[in-house]
Amino acid sequence: MANTKTKTLSQAQARIERRRITSVIVRYVILIVVGLIMVYPLIWMVGATFKQNSEIFTTLNPIPKEPTTQGYIDAMKSYGGNINIWRAMLNTYSYVIPEVVLTIISSVLTAYGFARFRFKGHDIMFTAMMAMLFLPQVVLNVPQYLLYNKFGWVGSPFYLALIVPTAFATETYFIFMLIQFLRNIPKDLEEAAAIDGCNTLQTLVRIIVPMLMPAIVSCALFKFMWSSNDFLGPLLYVNTPAKYPATIFVKLSMDADTGFNWNRVLATSLISILPNICVFFAAQNQFVDGISAGGVKG
Amino acid sequence: MKTKKKNKFIKNNVGFFFVIPWLIGFCVFKAYPFLSSFFYSFTDYNLFKGITKFTLENYANVFMNAAERKSLIITFKYAFMTVPLKLVAALFIAYILNFKIKGVNFFRTAYYIPSILGGSVAIAVLWKALFQDDGLIRTAFAAIGIEMPHFMSNPSWALFMICLLRVWQFGSAMVIFLAALKGVSNDLYEAASIDGAGKWTQFFHITVPLITPVIFYNLVTQLVQAFQEFNGPYIITKGGPLGSTTLMSLLIYNNAFTSYNMGKACAQAWVLFAILMVFTAIAFWSQKHWVYYADEDGR
């Protein structure tokens, strides 16, 4: 009697254990299969840049049969005119970097002003600022174009239409993120600094900015990614081929080559996102922290 | 005396000086364009001919003109296909990753990469290489005897393909879900499993209710983004075939920057804006019925 009872008990335990192992296996299988689907297009893309054009679309296998660097050699060539992939990437970063720097400076100033001070009109301005989180860019594109056109910024060789607005804290997400972060920093240090005779600007630079650094780095990384991926902005505001950034250049190279020279097009595309891939791998924890803490769009 | 008073005023309002750049930006780059766009939407403003008359036609046309109405319907289809698929995928994978998985960081990275690169032109180019009629998917599957649909030339598949590009980028929503799931206390699951609740029951009765604020947040942000999608259709399909992927933002672009009908484009943008506001308002209004905030009393 007692014997059968222990037997069923151990059977039940074995069954639970079996079930646990099955569910663990199922989890890993799902993760791996879905993960492969997610990464496969990127792996295939890397492989395809080393394939012959005749091979590219014939097999799902990402490893090239007869590897060639012809795609990359062609990608370095110009399509005519004084623009090639390197020139285009240089153009991209010549406005992305000022955009990142100006966005950070203006956003930190604004966040500091709103989070640490009371002044006339504080609340109404704060509400207006928060409302901007819900103002979709699509409603601003056309009138902004008309405005920049009036200012003479459209087609400016210095990318004025792209750079200047960032000096005025137009990225509301970042202000919001920085304010959230500032709220969790105690005011003791600032008060001590004030007693030591620091004025508000010195306090900002010496006390606040160092403590805000993690949030600032997150903002800078996201701004870098978004600006270098931006397509509509340059499409509207850059109209001389020599000034085209990488995004426009890649689109044009696809249109020019579609149908015959895919290894060149894919190599050009891959080169254009290599800096972003490097930045992502160098700083992936900051990306994940930033997106989980502030809830950034992405 | 006067300077003293002035100094005091400055001292009391010193914070204002820090927000001056923002205030200028707000007035010049946000408020003015926003309001002027509303004004233009009631005119026949053409970039080269200027304004000749005031009219309500722009708004009437959004609903009466066949092509514009089609674009509006397609935009809804796109958003309502993309957002649920994306959120379900994100929550499902985040739920699995939240078990004690070995190599969780590796998987998280793999799932997150498409989100970080997905907005770039390079990925749109890749999508075209994969899905065009003589592209990888059709050719490679034909080689093993499976006939895949014409993603580029069949109108209903074309829209689906554009949707897939965005669903593929579910990683950012997943990372947000994962952070929320980490915050759900383990005690609740233990208590539930002692009561005999299976994994699925636990998921729907504990996990989902507890993370509704995050589901809500993701829902609103994803909807707002989906309604504004531009790059995918512009680069991959150019709005075709037969206008089947001409989303509203692409239609607005075409009106404003290929035919220079600024008034018309502004009206379309305002309709899209109104729709987004309605959805955001519905989401905010309805959240008190289904969103659970742990720090509220009596709920």
C-alpha cells in the first residue's frame, strides 16, 4: 500500500519534471527560431554583398559560393557628378554631429530651467512643452518647409534647415527624459554649491551635468541614430547632389541600379549603416537603459 | 533703487532664462507652423501661384475624392494590421525572455537590432531586395517548388509587405515590456501556482493586468508612429501598385512637393492629425477602465 503511494508520488514528480524540461525546450526553440527570422535578413545582406550578381537571388544560403569584392569595388565608384559614398557619409556626419551637440545643450538648459526653478509662466509653458509630445511631425512638415523656404534655408550648403532648429530644444522627448532624470537627483549638492558661491550656470555645469551624464549619453545616442537615419529631412531640404547625405545617396543608387547590380547596391547600403551598427554594439546597454527608463520611441 | 528691484526680478525668474531657447523654438518652429498650416488648409495655396481663394474643398476632398479616401482607408488598414501584430509579438517574446533564460542579453540584442537600424534607408533597400518580384523570397522559394505571392505587384500583398517591415522592428516595444515584466513580483506567480494556475492563466490574469500602463504607453506611441509611416512606402513601393501603399503621409508629400498644392497637403495633414488626436483621446479616456496603476488607492 505504502509502496504504491510512493510510486505514484515519484511518478507525479517525474511528470512535473518532464513537463518543466519540455517547456524550457519549447521556450528556447521559440526564441531561437524567431531570433533567426529577425537576424536572417541582416546576415543574408552581409553575405549578398560578397556574392556575384547572378547568385544573389538564387539561394537562401547567406554564404557566397564564389566570393567576390566586386560589389564593394563598384560601391566606391561614383555614379557621376561629384558625389560618392564617402562624400555622402561625410555630408551626413557634417550635420548629424552639430545636431547632436546642439540638441543636448538646448535640451539640458530647458530641462534644468523647468525642473529646478519657479518663474512667471512656468506652469503654462511646462504644459505647452508637454503638449508637444503629442504633436505629430506630419502636421508640421509642410508649414515648416514653407517657413524655411522664406528664411532661405532650403538647399542651404550648411544644412541650416536641419541644424538650426535643434539649437532651440525642438526634441521634446529628450527634455522630458532629462526632467524625469533630474527629479530623482537630490538638491543637496546644488544648495551646497550655492552656499559656496556658485551661480546657477556654474551649478549647472559643475554639478548637474556630471550627474545627468547617463541620461545625456542616452539622448545623444538616440539623436545620433535618428539623425543619421533621417530621410525625409534631407529629402526636403538638400537639393544639390554634391551635398547629398548617405540616406539620399543610397536611395538614388538603388533607383539607378535596380535590376542588375544588386551586390553594389547592397554593399553601398551596408557601408552607409556600418557606423550606426558600431555605435549600437559599443553602447547597447545605454540604448536599452534609455529606452526602458524614459520610454523613448524607437 | 531701480536696479535693485530689477536685480530682484531677475533673481526670482532666473529659471526663465534657461528656457528662452526652448520658448523661441516653440514659437518659431512649432506653434507658428502649426497655426499657419491650419490657415493654409482653408486656402488653395500653391507654392508658385500663392493664395487665390479661401475654400473648404480641401477638407471635403479628403472624404469625397476617391484616391484620397482610399489613402485614408489604407492608412487605417496599415495601422490596425501593424500595431496589434507588433505589440503581440513584443509582449510574447518579452514574456518568454523574462523566464530565467540563459544568454538573455544575446537574444535581447538580436531582437533589438532591427529596431535600431530599421528606420534607415539601407534596410528599406534590403526589404526591396527580399520582396521584389524577382527578389530573394520569390526566387529562392520557387527553386524548392513553393510559389510565393507577388509582394510588389499585387496590391493587397504590397501593403502587407510594408507592414512586415514595421512589425519586424518590434524590439523597442519588447525592451519596454521586458523592463515592465521585471517589475512584476515573483511572489504573485508563486502564490498563483500554489493555487494551481497554469502558465497561461498566470499570464492573462497576473502579468497582463499588472503591466497595462506599459501596454497602454506602447499602444499610443506605436499608433502615432504607424499613422505617420513614410519611408517604407516611399522607398520600396513608391506608393504603388495602383496606389495600394499610398499612405496618408506619402499622399501629403506628393501633394506638397510634387504638385506643390500646399493648401491641399495641409488639409490632409490636419485630417490625419485630428484622427491621431481622437485615438490618443480614446486611449487616455478608456485607460481608467482597463489600465491598472499600482500606486493608486482603492483600485
